[in-house]
Amino acid sequence: VAPESYQRAISMCFNRGSINVQRAILDPIASSEVVLTEEEKETGVALVDVGGGTTKISIFHEGVLCYTSMIPFGGNVVTNDIKEGCAITIKQAESLKVQFGQAIADFAPEDRVVTIPIQGWEPKQISFKSLAHIIQARMEEIVVQFFHQIRKSGYVDKLGSGIVLTGGTSLLPNLGQLVKFHTG
């Protein structure tokens, strides 16, 4: 929620670009229109959008948006952890996460490695298992934090349709299993 002046300023920017704004809509409502079914919203669902910089939680019950919250980190901190843990560039870390990452280290192959070229140095080898351990540690923190927000909402027992994950980071293999493990 923001002052009306923000909406007017944004509309004016679009209008200057020859784009006519018909109406503004809250992000969780717009996301729910694309991702959720009416049945899910009716029976109760938590929509968790794990974006780059933030993780947004929106809870619907009886067809109505009842609760929203946000935690101030998302996929970018996972990428930064890979960068720091493997001593590589942020671009290389993002590429590793997207191409080879997964949310549960036990499912990562023991014997596979990826080779990262480092200009002027010997290439660096990173095991899939090590990469997955870095990702799992941070993703567990994110899951614990967003589930805390869901419990805090008072709707945790009213989520007949459970938790729906969306956002770029939600594409990590095995993230659904990690969420189930930590949330039931």
C-alpha cells in the first residue's frame, strides 16, 4: 500500500511512454489471478513468491486475500552464498544455481563436478554435492522464515490447498520436497 501520489507518478510515466494504465492492482492479487485457481483460494492457500530480492507471502481463504507479508531475502542471497562459498563471480554463481543447483543436497550426485574457468588461473572444480549443500542451507532459512509468517497469520490450519510456490527461485529442483519437510 502506498500513497496515491505514487500511483499517479507511475501512471504518468507509463502515459509518457504511450501506455495507458487502466487500473492498478495489488501484486498478490495479480499473481493469484495467474497462478491460483478459484478453488484453491476458496479452500485456503498460501502463495509464496520466492523472488530475487524478497519472498512474498499471500494467504487466501474463502476466496479473499486475508494476509500478506514479506521476508527481505530471496534467490539473490542464495546466489551470493554460492559466490562466497565457491570464490567465484556473481555471474558464475547464478549460472551454477540455475543449471546445476538443487534444494536438497542428499539428491545431488556424489561423483559429478562442474569446472569453472577462471581467467589467468587454473579452472576451479565444484562438486554438485557442495553446491547443493550451500543452496539447501539458505533455502532452509527462507522456508523457515516464510513458514513463521504463515503461522503468525493465524491461517496455518485453514490452508486446505496448502502452499503454492512461484517466482524464479521456486524452479530449483526438489524445493517442493524441502518445503514439505519443513512445513508438513
